[in-house]
Amino acid sequence: MIPCAFSLTEMCSNNITEFNALLIEMQLAEEIGVKNLEAYGNSNLIVNQVRGEYEVRHEDLVPYHKATIDMAEKFKNFYIDHVPRQQNAHADALSSLAVSFVLPAVATESAYLQS
């Protein structure tokens, strides 16, 4: 497990954020030479789309799904499974930490725009 946090530069949906998080972690795993990757996510939709169990219906998700499948093919073995947020305190803590870094900037920008 390699903890990391990242910030997206544009507003996007939760599903696009989930795909971006998965792609970033997959790229990191590839860069450090991982051959067999197990990924766990708290978005049942994204996990099942990557597994091919759900169809990707929203056009804005199609490029992210394709990039994820292409990246998965770079590993000797790739496995993805769903872990409910309640059962993943580590990822939830990282998410909360990342949000705490962003909130002051958003609050400051919002206050500036209102004045």
C-alpha cells in the first residue's frame, strides 16, 4: 500500500474523480515496476465498469474507462474489487486529509468572489 494524495485542477464529477484516482495509482504502480496489481475502490460503479460487469453509459466516462482498461493491460495480472468506504478507514483518512488542504483555498476564493 502506497499512500498518496493528489489534487485535480478542474471541477469534475465524483465518478471522474474516482477514475482519475485509479489511473494515477495505476501509473504510479507501473512506474515503480509492479507486475501484479490489486486495486480496491469504494465506488461500486467504477469497479464494476472496469470489471466489465456494468456498461459505461455516460459519454464523459468513456475515455477514462478506456484509459483504465489500457493501463490494466500493462500489468501481468490486474485485479480490482470494491471495498465499502466504512471498511476502508485508511483511504477515508487520506481523502479527508486531502480535502483539508483544498478547503482553505476554496473558502478564500469564495470570500474573494463575494466581496
